[in-house]
Amino acid sequence: MNVLQTTAQYLEKARASANFVAINENAMEQAAQVQAKLDAGEVLSPLAGNCIALQDNIFVQGMPCACGSDIMAGYMPMFDAAVVTKLQAAGLIIIGKLGMNEFAQSPQAAAAVAAGEIPLALATDCRAACAAHGVWHIKPSYGAVSRLGLVANVSSMDAIGPIARNIDDAAALLQIIADVEFASQTLQKVPQTVFPQVEHAQQACEIIACAEAGTNLQKFDGISLGKRNAKAKNLSETYKFSRGEGFGIATKRRVLFGALVLSAGYYDTYYTKALQVRGQVKAALQGISAVQLPVDETGNALANLAGLPAIVMPNGQQLMGAAFTDIALAQAAKEVAA
């Protein structure tokens, strides 16, 4: 593999693409270092020399991290995310950062992989976009991949996962960034298409997501973090103007709804009941092997609430399985999609 040539080609594509919001200007230097190691016979990983792009909520030292938000514009991380350290050690070349909805998913990551602008990407839960673009995506088991250096949104559901044009590359990438040993087992060849129905799972997922997002976004106030509004004359105006100018309407709605469900008058009515539904979902999915679901809000909510892995297939379906069977589940998905 000519790493320098491949890197130069993908840098050119990234610079011409609207899906990218930042370019790694050190990519060619990093490619030269990887090429030298490969030429010397050093074994790095099965994906060494390949190029990759990251959703713009993953820290890369020396590159801006805006999370699709004006309030984060110009923010420069002081350290690499844990997954970035693993990628570099495995010999992958980071080409740049991919755009995203504000503090949410990255349709641009799915679009860039589908268009051949980048062969691999890492993003937090992108199942809907990947299903729409016909690319593979692994939403890993919760806790399988470190969130260090990931800008927190929904802390109990956030999971960094691979996007690729084939499942073998996606699975290999997951093994590079994972912090756990995945269970080695053979799953049933014909997955279930009937799955437990838990009433209000979708609504519970939304309540918990908004509550956690609202809490995590409190730190973006123009003082602790985030772009400060220059017109503010006191502390109250700093909070009000910085957030008012920096957050988009969808983020403001999530923050306000999150504050509502965590308030004294509504905590038990909404948040406590949502947590109870989450417990019911976990109990209902206990012991599952492989379940084929549509990629929709209900199917996505089940995997998010239970912290289970889900593999998005190019046919727009997803395969959900038991926790930490991610690699076996990927193999099962490959057979289902064949």
C-alpha cells in the first residue's frame, strides 16, 4: 500500500467536500511515519495505512471541535480522545472532521462514506443516516469504547462506532478502538424478527436523552466553556446572551425539556417513570441472541435504553444482540445481508 498516495487522494476529496468541516494539516506527515513503519516490516493493525474521518465531537489535539454549534466555534482541544490514540497506534491516518447536527448525530459521516470521500469514519449513533445511505454502521455495546475525549451529550447512551462500506472493515475498526474483549460465540443463523414490545420505550428514551443532554450542556455558558457574548454586562447576561446566540433552536428545546423533566414538580411524573421503562426494556431483552429490527425510533430506542449493540445493514435493517457480542453480531449481520 502506498500510504502517502492514498492519503493525498483522500485529502483532496475532503477539501472539496461539504461533509468535512476541518482538515488535518498534519495528515501527510503522519502518513509518512506510517509508511516508514510498514516498510520496516512493523505490524500495526489490519487497517494500517487506511484513512479515516471523525465526527466533530471527538477531540483531536490541534484540530477544532465545534460539535456543529456556534457556541463551540473555534474551540481547540488540549488532548486526543482515547479512540484517536488507538487509531494512531494502529496506523490509521485521520483526514479530518465531519460535520454534524448540533450536539447530535452526523448525517455527514454516513454521506461521506457512501460517496467514497472517506473509506472509514467514527461517529456517535448514526443509524438512521447510515440506513438511508446504505452503509454499514456498528453502534457498539455501551461501555465497549471509551468516551474520554468525546463531547458528552447523552452520557448513558453515547457510543462511538464505526461506519464503513463493508462489515469486515467496520468490525476490524471496532476491535481497534474497543476497550473490552468481545464475547466469542456463534449466534443463530436466522435472527428473530419478533421482539419484546415495551410500552412507551420511545418516549422514555426521549425523556432520558433530553434530561442528560440538558445537564451536560449546562457547562456551555460562556464562562466555563463556550463562546462568550461580548455584549453581556453581567453574569446573568453572559449566560443568557451566550446561550441564546450560541445554541440552535433544536438544542434549546432539548435543554428546556430536560430542565422541565428534572424539575421538582415533574421529576417523578416523567423522569422516574422513564427510568422504570428503561428497567423494563432491559429485563425484556435479557438473554436475546440476534433480533432483526427496522431502523426507526422504536428500534433505536430499545438498543439505546438497554445499552445493546446494533449493526445497521445496507438494506436499512438493523441486527441487535446481547451486550458485548458485537463482533459475533457483525458476522451474523454479514450472513443475513448476503
